[in-house]
Amino acid sequence: MQSSNTKSIENKKANIVNQIMALKKEKNAVLLAHYYQIPEIQDIADYIGDSLGLAQQAKQTSADLIVFAGVHFMAETAKILNPRSKVVLPDMNAGCSLADSCPPQEFARFKEQHPDHIVISYINCSAAIKTMSDVICTSGNAVQIVESFPADQKIIFAPDKNLGAYINQISGRDMVLWDGTCQVHDLLTAEAVINLKAGHPDAKLIAHPECQAAVLALADFTGSTTALLNFTKKDSSQKYIVATETGILHQMKKESPDKEFLIVPADSTCSCNDCPYMKMNTLPKILACLRDETPEIILSEEVIRAARKPIDRMLDISRRVGLI
């Protein structure tokens, strides 16, 4: 039996969800959510996905208001692709350690040191970095974007050095890498993986390419968040060790309730690997930003125009190679 306190919490949550649904209809709003959001947000989103899918949805939607349950650079991307819509982020402090690792002024100087290189930037970067890029990529299309250029094309890859090194390894390229990482993935160690594998020898290791090379070397499958999810749906194994952010387990368990999923822990204190920025978004914050239509993502027309070119180029290449 549920305690009265538990019932009260559930009733309060249901009330907030009902208000969110009513406001979405009233305001012609759409709720886009990343896989790393808390389950309660994923369950009421109009679309759940990774960066590539979310970019597509943001571009295609006819909603007047886009509520972006993700982090700042994702909401910026939505505004760049759909400047007609108002874009709000439940918590403006929901940043990204990877995007923060690439300050625009420092990157501009870095770019000047390699004048004969084009710039391929991972979508996990600020709008300012996007304006300095020739093409954007996501973890789901990064290899194909890089390989769409001639083998002798000199390339700067920013900001994730782990993803860049992974692409260099499997493509045979020698891209110049910006020294940035995602704290959620970079903290995962081969030691933690080996310890889990020792206790679960029948489990397959699946890993996001933002992880360190030592972790990827142990992986049975490496891919974007969506690719990891799809792999667990189609693969015959019954147990998986997952080297990425905890949020994706919600969808994995929904899609494959008969399978077991173990997250690689970021440290020895818990069996979790949460992005503190992604977890800043909550149901009450979503309700508040829907009601008040703040905090709003504001970008100048100049930034939108310059940042959109490399994103559109990414989408064009992705269509050409059959990814979307």
C-alpha cells in the first residue's frame, strides 16, 4: 500500500503534468526532451531523442513555443534552426561541461594557428563556436560527416577530443583536436568497466564515443545515444553494461523490459552517472517556463544566420548519406 505521503507526492506530480499538458495545447507549444532527462520529463515529452533527432524536430516543428528539456547549447540550436518560434529553457543554468571547455576567444586563436584547416564542430558547443565552424556533426553522424571530405582535407575537430580521437582511429584521419571533454563520459574508467565485467561476464559493454579510448577499446559496441538504444533493442544479449549518462536507461528498460542494464559508475560512491546540468530540469520548472515563457533563448540575427549554415550543411550531408 502507498503511504499518504507517497499518494500526496503522486497527486501533486499528476496535477503538474495536467497543467503542463493544458498549457501546451493552449499555447501551441512543443516539449522536446533529451534522453538524459529524468524519466518524468521523458514520459510527457512530445519528442525524445539525441542531438541529431532533436535538431531535426526543432527545425520541422510549427509550434509557437518550444520548451527544450535539455541544456543550453541544445536550446540555442533549436532557436538557430527555428528562429520564428520562441524557445525557452526550464533552467538557464543548465549548461554543458563540454561546451564550456571551448571558450570562443581561445578557439578563435586556435583556429588562426591552422589557417588551412576546415572546422568540424560537434553539436555540443556554443552558438559562438558554431559561427566559426564549416560544418557541425553529432555523435550519430560524426564519422560520415568527416568522411564526406577528401582524405587529404586538413581538419580541426572541436570540442570533444575523445570523439575526435575515436573518429581518427576508425577513419584513418589525422584531425587536429581541440582539448575538450564531457565530464560525464570522461570520468568513466576502464577500471570501473573491468570491475563490472568481472561480476557480470555475460554482459555486453556498450559505450558512447565521448568516453576515453581505454573504455572504447573494451566495448562490444560504440555509438550515439540513439544507436546504443537501438542496439539493445535488436541485439540478442540479455544484459548490458552501459557507458554513458544514466538517463538513457529509462528508454532501454521501456523498450526491453526483460533485459538487464548496468550503468558504469562515475565514482565509487554510487551506481550512477548523472549529468548535473541535464538533471537541473524538473516538472515544476517546465510548468513555470511554459506559463511565463521564460527564460527565453535570445540570439542575434547575425549569430543565427552564421551558426545555421554549418548545421544545415550537416543535415544536408546526413540526408545525402541516408542517415535521415
